[in-house]
Amino acid sequence: MQNTMQAAAGTGGKPSGRWAGQHKVLAFTLGGERFGIEIGAIKEIIEYRALTAVPLTPDTISGVLNLRGDVVPVISLARRLGLEPAAVGKRTCILVIEAREGEFSLDLGIVVDMVNEVVDVEGADIEPAPAFGTSIPADYIGGMLRRGEDFTALLALERVLAIPELMVPATRLNA
């Protein structure tokens, strides 16, 4: 997918391409910060449930869950973004998303602290992603949704959930 900074070139700083037109965005909270992803990327939202740990997986993988007979790896989105994971609370949930890498696809769960709302978004309300000054890697942000004086970081899921990067094996102690 096209990087929003590249898409904004030649449009007075306003994103075009991927963010042109209308979108529905799911806004959620993670580590006290607001993030959003396009609603079309989400297959379902489920209540948080106990996960089964898998030995020797990267620390970004919290475990797996059984979703109607399918094994679904669950990612700690906070860890993936370099944030401190919050304690699981009554509003913690798992967003089930289909990650794609070429012809390969995989259902992944991502843990979020709380789902806030679904927002109707116009492309004109989305600013380019900042190149610096964020607490997460800049290439993980696809744009910044401006709502009044507040901003919501729109995640570039194709980068955040890049399958090859997620599957880097954990290092063994004393290996």
C-alpha cells in the first residue's frame, strides 16, 4: 500500500490516494493513546479471553486462541508499537484482522485496551503522518486523523502487521 507521506505529495500536504474520499475508522485506545484502523480491515471484534502461550515466540506474540476451531495468533499491539502493555481490563478486546503478505494470508488477533467508536472520516480530515516526534515508529502511522484539536494516529496495518517481521523467532537464553 502507498505511504501517506508519499500520497500527500503534490496535494498541499493533504493525503490523496489511499485516504481520498470517505472511510470508516475504528478508534481505539492503547497505552492511553488513541489509534485508528479502517473498519474494513477488521473481520471481528471479540471479548478478551485467556490465551495459550507458545514457547519460543517473539515477545510481541501474546499467545494463540481457538476461534471456532481455528488457531489464531494474538499480537500484543502495545509491544509491537513499543508501548508498555496495560493490564487486561473489562474493556480489553481482540480485533481479528487478516494480514496479507503476497499470496499468503493469516488471521491475527491484536489486543487493544478499549474500543472507542466507529468514525466516519473524510480524506480532507487526514493529515500526513509525522516523520518524527511520535512514540511509535513513524512508518507504522499511515496518517493523522484531525478531529477538532485532537489527533488519532491511523495505523498502517501492512507495516505494523508485516508477517516476516512478526515471525522473527525469539532468541534462546544461553544459546
